[in-house]
Amino acid sequence: MKTKILKQASLPDQLTEKLELLYDICEYDTLSAETFAALAKEFTVMITNGEAVVTRELIESLPSLEMIAVFGVGYDGVDTAAAADNHVAVSHTPGVLTDDVADLAVGLMLATSRQIVGAQKFIEAGGWKQGGFPWTRKVSGSRLGIIGMGRIGKAIAQRCEGFSMKISYSDRIEIPGVDYPWVEDICALAAQSDFLMVCTPGTSENKALIDGPVLKALGSDGVLINISRGSVVNEAALVEALTQGVIAGAGLDVFCDEPNVPVALLHHNNVVVTPHMASATWSTRTAMSQLVLDNVASWAENKTLVTPIPEMSQ
Ligand code: 8YV
């Protein structure tokens, strides 16, 4: 009998088609409460994405659930304590998206500082015929503070070496093998940075880690870049900081209530926003899809995971 899989969130069509050839897939959103209740005990696998929320209630309503495969590196939406309590294994897709996320982070840094989006709008509105675009701010040689020196933080640092940036970072601990100065206090890191990059996971401990005081420390010449999760930044404080000129600008790929972006963040040359697309290139989304398929296949074959979440590989 085919493994019965609950598809709990949206996935690329190509991945869904491949899964459908191999397994019996049910779309959570299309199931009525009665059908869900009738089928619940048959699901052994659930597949979700990096933005969806998988609650304890949902996990505990699936008595035969053995594994959850997350299409994404971030698995902050999954109640991992509930998964562990119920002996449910969780996989994610680390590594394959690192380059893309780091590329977009650097792109947002350049676009925000050099006001590339505003400059295009300026030409489109005929502004160039009246004169040149206002001068912007130099990136090369400036100071970069990275919050979260994991895979993605390191890949950003590697790219920014090419811009001769002075790099330092904050993390819970000093990361072995990383030579950049570790600054324990985030406010202190912000105060000594021109660009502050948020690369730390969207865990509950990191909720609103970047708040009013951190933005104040970043200062009126400082730019915030966030390619992690909207929850890591206090969005109301960020809106206020941008509106009041407390910081110089922001480049944001993630938001607190996606796809809703606060109106106050739109239509400003110093704020560049993208729709949570850091890993959304053809090759990376294909590699992420393959990793989901590999994890599900490995579980079906021998109850192991190719890329378990770190808590489960310890
Ligand atoms: C995806 C992500 O947007 O990997 C993550 O944590 O946020 C992204 O790669 C997401 O998982 C796709 O739904």
C-alpha cells in the first residue's frame, strides 16, 4: 500500500507531481473536518513548508504520524517539542539554499544603499530629464554586523569580503573557526555597524530580537537587512525607526504577517522589499524539492532521515 502523506502547505507543482507518482497525497486545505477525521489515522508523513505553522494539536490529531518533512531550512513553524513528545522525526532542507539566500541578502544591501529600485522609478517617472538622481551611500569598505553566524551568515560574510567590508558578528556563543570579532551584545554590534544583517533562525528565543534599542544603536546612517524571519524583528519598532529617521533604510525579504507588508514600508527609496523569495530560483527550489523527496524515501525505506533538524541529529 502507498504511504499516505498529508500535504499541509503549498509546495512547488513539480514536487507535488513527483510525490503524487510515488505516494497517496491528500491536501490538508481541501479536506473537510469529517474527511480529515476519517483519514487522520492513516497519515504517516506530513509535508509542510518554511512559512506554515504545524501545531501540537495537528501533530496529536495524527496518531500514526512518523515524520514531518519541511520544504525549507527554517522549521520555526513546526512545534518541534510536540514532534519529539510524539516520536515524530522532522527533516528540513539545509545547505542547498545557502548561496541563494546569501546572494539576495547582498542584493538587498546594495539595492537599499544605492537606491537601485528608487533610481529605476526615477527614470520611469521622467526624473532624469530634469537632472541626476540624488547621491547615495557607498557599500564597499563599510562595516557589516551579522546576527547569526551559521551557514547563511558565513556565506554572506564570504561575499562581503569581496566588498572589503569590516565584518563582525553576534551569536549565542563565539563560533569556533570564525575569525571575525564576536560581539556578544546585539546593541553593541548594531552601534559599530553600517549594515546589520539578520541571519538568525526565527525561534521563540529570537522573537523581536531586533527591537527599538537595537535600531537606535544602529543609528541614522545604519541599514537593516532581514532575510531570516519577520518575527526576529519588532516590525512596529522598525516602521517607527524608518519613519522617524532613526535608521537610514532597510532591505527586507521577510515580514511578520506574510503576505501582508505594512503600508508604511512601501514606496520609500530607502526601503527595498521582496516577497520572501531568497531561495526561489529554479535550481535551488529543484534541489530543495529533491531533498524533500530523498528524506521521505529514506524514511519509507529504513526510518532514517537524510537531513534531520539539528535537535534530532544530536
Ligand atoms: C522558503 C524559507 O520560502 O528555507 C526557508 O526557511 O523560508 C524558504 O526557503 C520556504 O520554505 C518555501 O515555502
